[in-house]
Amino acid sequence: MAFSSSYFSFIFLILLFIISFVVGEIKPIYLPGTYQSSLEKQHVKSKIPFKVHYFPQILDHFTFLPKSSKVFKQKYLINDNYWKQGGPIFVYTGNEGNIDWFAANTGFMLDIAPKFHALLVFIEHRFYGDSMPFGKKSYKSPKTLGYLNSQQALADYAVLIRSLKQNLSSESSPVVVFGGSYGGMLASWFRLKYPHIAIGAVASSAPILQFDKITPWSSFYDAVSQDFKEVSLNCYRVIKGSWTELDALSKHEEGLTEVSKLFRTCKGLHSVYSARDWLWEAFVYTAMVNYPTKANFMMPLPAYPVQEMCKIIDGLPKGASKISRAFAAASLYYNYTKREKCFNLEGGDDAHGLHGWDWQACTEMVMPMTCSNESMFPPSSYSYKEFKEDCKKKYGVEPRPHWITTEFGGYRIEQVLKRFGSNMIFSNGMQDPWSRGGVLKNISASIVALVTQKGAHHVDFRSETKNDPGWLIMQRKQEVAIIQKWLEEYYRDLKQN
Amino acid sequence: MAFSSSYFSFIFLILLFIISFVVGEIKPIYLPGTYQSSLEKQHVKSKIPFKVHYFPQILDHFTFLPKSSKVFKQKYLINDNYWKQGGPIFVYTGNEGNIDWFAANTGFMLDIAPKFHALLVFIEHRFYGDSMPFGKKSYKSPKTLGYLNSQQALADYAVLIRSLKQNLSSESSPVVVFGGSYGGMLASWFRLKYPHIAIGAVASSAPILQFDKITPWSSFYDAVSQDFKEVSLNCYRVIKGSWTELDALSKHEEGLTEVSKLFRTCKGLHSVYSARDWLWEAFVYTAMVNYPTKANFMMPLPAYPVQEMCKIIDGLPKGASKISRAFAAASLYYNYTKREKCFNLEGGDDAHGLHGWDWQACTEMVMPMTCSNESMFPPSSYSYKEFKEDCKKKYGVEPRPHWITTEFGGYRIEQVLKRFGSNMIFSNGMQDPWSRGGVLKNISASIVALVTQKGAHHVDFRSETKNDPGWLIMQRKQEVAIIQKWLEEYYRDLKQN
């Protein structure tokens, strides 16, 4: 079975695999899921202590074509409650979505701002949220989407930050960039490419090594599986076995009806693979957000939700099928609040215009992934050829699979950065499957890896809570101490010049 | 007098100032000079021990527009006479011209290749020489020229080097980049932006600080003046006074005829300012190439040509006018071989298609320059507004005067690079006016400045000769020792991984 799953959006629920089953081949293509819609509504409503601004940003930094100088409105958020003129500026390098959501889920920056008298700035990534260079037509075709990529985004941040400092008459303020997930990749790349603008970067859960052949392709799904296995071997085995049961069901004449009933779908299913994707998504995202406290990032979930899922799987009465156990576990993810009477496994539309990641995955962000025999998912290989053809069909462009490692590096990163660069924190939680593509070892005295065994997807960036475990408190303390060192060094150097 | 002289091509003779005299304002606009044509012919003929190759290069690395993936043929030269598989690769990051010329004038790399068993690669800069993305139409309009800039050039080098190493099955070969003048800027920026591709950079006479307000705007012409003043105060004073005499001449009814006669022009002059530019150019370029040995970079010239010029000025009989002395001195530059019977001060065409620098100067390479009262040139100020209007008129685009410092930095470079980056040599000769915009002090243990008081424009990159002075031999030795250290460190690290 060829499985061209390289474009896995980090944090979005936008994607439901639509799987076409062609002579034994499974091709997932991400399309928006139903659940994203309600999630999105939640985000818009969330109240965050920031003022909204818009910056006239240049469309294309790297050519001087007549079209390049077109200007679009780039959204950014400011909190100056704690800032003192000349004090540091903490910038979040926004990732693939509405910047409000990242601001709402990066409470760490708010928590530490008073200590540093820091200005907080959250910059939205071009082509996401309100920062649409071509308004509603931004996603229309490669002629507009062509301007969506990470290098342009980094240049946006550079131009905006420089202008902001000038407007604030605070040009000697040190800037520290923060980012989680793809935003963390951007933060670390920003420090590497723009060291004259950011004195340091805190990159949380940033899988900058998930490209080309740097990280084993099976590591992501192996890591998800590992999370479940660690909690309960039976739980892992049940999930691993559930796919065959689902397959078997689909071969009955009444298969679709049976699956629809079992999955309590609001409408009869069109494809049994919708059920498959629905489960898949629940397990993957629950592993990612396997936080030590109750949280609501992807979905409202209890503390250590993987454990809770396995409790459900292991706790059902003898005789319950594997697939029914898998369904019950997934329901925790989709319905922890118990508000859903039935589930919409199919559908979704582009109303929220958050599909930029698909484009990025089809052009620059090519991350090959496979499922090994040891994973709890059906084994699958990766075919670049199929991936490329899918992308060509979808967007009319060919991916550049080696571009990211050419532009940003990644191979032998220890050797390269051991003697180059400084002031970077790579934090990762090993519960998070993305950690496997991250930097997990210290590279030099000032390029350090903070790894927690029980941490999940950028958990360190979440607001502190009274239930935070000791290791998380400690991790954040380490980050604060390192940032403080960068700032002290900067101000000392500044005085000497 | 407003003097918007920011686009001074580093090494080309392509430019004769065509000055329009409007109500006391002097606006120089660079157009090709007559002398470039014959110079260009010389270069094409020069024999260099390299094989010519062409690489299918992508047009636009930083967008994924349908047009971006257009491929053009990028020229590069290879010499593998001394290379051993796995040995280092020395890459010259080509600047604004035919790559053959740079190869012919960077004998240093050939001289040191045997010692290091190095492969030599000279890569031509896009939109120069034979590397024309749109063939003869490349310079047609901003729609084609829009792809000509330094960031695209750097990405070209990254893509080409990576592909070359793969083709050579020598992916662990360390790459050191070399460049002189604008090529040196590119080499240093390449090390900063692509540390995973180049382990070090030797940047000779690279004025990376000649932007924005980093370096005083008058420093370039002050440095030219300093060269002449150091040799002879009288010489400096004569040149300084010659402009007024030329002005006075131009006010006679028969002024043009007199000037034509005095300057031994082949045809009668249309403007007295052609004579002014002709002198100006001779003094500036002679200062740049004030080499300690006989050389032929811009023009065939004797050792220490500034000294020779001043000998001419100081040696003419009493009673000779300042302007006639200035003419005689300039004749050394234009006619050291004594072959010219008369001089063509006006004219020139675009036959050689080397005007890319004008475009770069009008878009990204905005280097403001003025002439102070202390310089030997007529005092002049800088008007960005005029510069911008000239560029708009000429190309229909607006310059981005702060873009280079946003993209590559420059302000407080010591503070930034003291704690970031490594393995860079900035070599400068203080005779070269471009040195003033260069890095003249060591920044860290491995980002070093090699400064020679008697050196000129990337003199260290020239082939060694038996007449080389001790300081030049020493400078090259230092460079070799530093490169050797980088390589030893690299191979040691490689073994450990």
C-alpha cells in the first residue's frame, strides 16, 4: 500500500483524510473536517489581551517585478502592558493559522512579560487568518498562492519588526522570537537568517529535521504508537487490530450502514474510509496534545488524554469488538464535553480559508511519512511520484522536495551549528510525535535542547496552571533563565559599544 | 549641488558619467563608456584553465508562481586538476560580470588549489555574462530584470553547489566560498545565510557596510583623495583645483572646442561634463587598482599607479594649468600602453549587455555617496528623492533603500557577529576606497579582518608574482593558514560524527 502522507498540518483539525481506494492503494488528501468549523468559532470568540494592528507589507521581497511591490495588510497583535521603552520585544512568529489562536495558546509569553518588561508582538503569517494578500481570492490559484512560503514569511517578520522598532523609537531593544510547531521552525530559522534582528529564538516542538531523509520516515507514526503502547500494550494492540475489523466490515453488503451505525454518524457515510480517517485523526492529535493538565487546544480534553483513551479501550466489557473500542476511545477526543449527539465524519467546506498548509506541503514543506509494521496504523510506504502527481493535479505546481534543506539546512545540523550561530532553544516533549523531527540534543553552549519525556506539542508555551507538574515548571524556569542570560549579554555588549 | 551618486559599479569601466547640467545640479547617470568595449574583448580572449559548464537553474527560488519554475542556463567554470575526491571545493561567488574575467583575475585560488587538493568552481551571477535567464531580452524591462538581485543569486549558488556535490558523489566535501568586491559581499552573505553549505568565506574588498547610514557617505571619495594626498599634497591640490578650471573653460564661447583639443578627443565633445567624468573615472579607478605591481585589471597600469599619476602632475613644467596636469595624469590610466592616438570621451552602447549593476543599484544596492569639502572632487550632497526619481524614470521601479540592511544586517555588525557565525575573512586594502565600507576590525576569534595599508581592490586575490611585496605575501599566507584551520576543524568534526 503506497501512502503518500507527507502533508500533515501540524495543529489543524482542518484535515480529514479523503481516501480514494484504488486497487489496494490508499491516497489521503487533506480536506477540511467538520470539527474545524466549530473549533474555529471558539477561537474567534476567545478573548486575548492584545490590540490588533495592520502593517502594509510588501508582497514579494525577493524579486523587483512590477507586481512585487504590491502591498497587503498583515495583521499583528500588540500587548504593551508590561513594556518599558528600551526593554525587550518578544515576537511570536505566527504559523499556519489565525494569529489570535496562537496568541490565546501561547500564554507563556504573557506569563513572563512582566518579569522582563517585555513588549509582546504576535505576527500573523501571510495567507492565514486576516492576512490575505489577495483578499478572498488569495487561495484561488498558483498565481496568488505562489507568494505563500516560509522565506517570504520570514522576510515579512524582518521588515515588520524593523519598522515597528523605528516607530517605537526603540531601535536598540533586543528582540527574542518565539514559535511553536511550524511557528517554531520559523522562529529558529529567523534567528539563523536574521541574527541582526533577533538575538535569540525559543523554538518549541519545531520539527526542522522532518525533511528529506534526515529523520526516519516512520518515526512520526511510531511515536504516536509509542504513546499508546507506553500506557497499555492491550490498548495499542486493540487499535492496531481495529483497522482490519473496519476493513472486514466494509466488505459486507451492508458495511457502510453498519459502520455509520457503529460510529453514530449524523448522516449515512459515503465511504468507510471516512471512519478510518476519523479514528486516525483522533489518535494522532490526542498523542500530540497529550498534555499533563486539562486543556483545550485542538479540542477540550482531560489531562493525559492518551491514558484516558486507553482506559476506555481497556475498560469496555469482554466481547466488545476492537473497532467499537477504537470508536469509544476516539469519542473522547471528539466529544469530551458530551455535547455531541451524533458525529459528522464527512463534509466540511473552505469557508474559513485556512487551507494554506496544503499548498505549503505541496510546494516547499515536503515531509515524507510512512507507517512501519510496528506502528498501530496500517503499514504504508511513501511514493514521491504519487505525491508529486497529486500536487500537480491539485495546484498545477511541482513540489521542490529538497528546497527546505537547501535553504535552511538540516543534514548534520550538529556539525554545522556547533561552530555557527548561538542563542537558540529547541524544546520538545517526547509524547508529541513531531518531537522525532526536532533537535533533541544540545548542539553548543548556547544552542540547547530542552527535552521532557512527558511533554506534548509545545506544552511549555501554554499558560501556567496550578496543576502543572514539576518537570513543566522546571522546563519553563530553564527557558526564562536562558532568555535572561541572552538579554543580559545583549545589554552588556550594547554598553561596551 | 545635489549629487545622487549611489550606483557606482565596483569594477566595471562600463560607466561613464553622462551628466545633465540642470540649474546648477549635476546628475550622474552611468552609461557604458567606450573603453569598456575594448576591455571586454580582452577578457573574452583571456585564456583560463577552466572547463565551461551550464547548470539548469530555477528562475525564482522564493515564489511558487507558475513562472517561477522556468529554468535558465547558468554558466560555471570548473578546474579539477588538483582535486582529490572528498577534498575541499573552493567556490567563487561570481559578481556583476562575465565569470571568465573574475576567474582570470582571481589567480589566488589557482595558486593555492594544489596545496589543498581543491576543486575550483567559478559560478557566474545570474543576468551577467552568458547567464541570461531571458536571453537577449533579459534587460528588456522590470518584468525580466525583476529576477536580478543578490538573494536570488545566493540561492542559485546554494542549489548549484548542492547539486554539484551530489553529482560528484562528494557530499561531505567542505565548501569554502571566495569573492571579491560585490562577489565578496555575496561570499560573506553566503556564509551567513547558508552555513550548512559553506564552512567559511573569504571576502576580499567587500563593502557590506556601504549601505544606509552605516558608513559616512563621504568616505568613499575621501579615501580616493587620501590616496593622492598621501603621495603628494601638491598632486591632490592640483586635482582639486582642476574642476574649477574645467568649469571656467566651459563658460568660454569656444569652451567645448578648447576642452576637446586639450583632451585630445577623437571627435568634438558634446558636453564639457564628458571630460569631467573621464577624469573622475580615471582617478577613482586608479585609486581602486593602486596595486603594488604592474597589473591589468581595469586597464594595463604600472605598479602603484597613483604615485605615477602624481609624478606626472608634479613633474609638468611650471606654468602648466591644473586641468592640463589632470588630463596628463588621467592619460596614464587610459593610455599606459601609449597605443591611443586620441580619446573617445563620449559614446558607448549596450552591445555587451553588462548593465545589470545599474538595475541592482536602482533596486537593492542603494549606496549613498557624497563628496565632502575635504575631498579632491567637487563637493556634492546626496538626494534620495532625486535618486529615486531617476530610477523610476529609468526602470519604472522604486528602490528599496533599507532592504539590504534588513536582509543582511550591517548596523552594529560587531555586536551581532561577535556572538553569531564564524569562519569569515574580511580582507581590505586601505588604498581601495571601497575599504571604508568594509569590515576593518576583527569581530571574533574566527571572524577576522585582514587589513593592509598599501593594498588595493582585492589585490590578495590576484595571482602571485615575483615582485609581490612582503606584506602581500604575508597576507596571503595568513589567509591560507586560516582556511587550513577551517578545513582541519571540519574534517575532525566529520570523523567524530
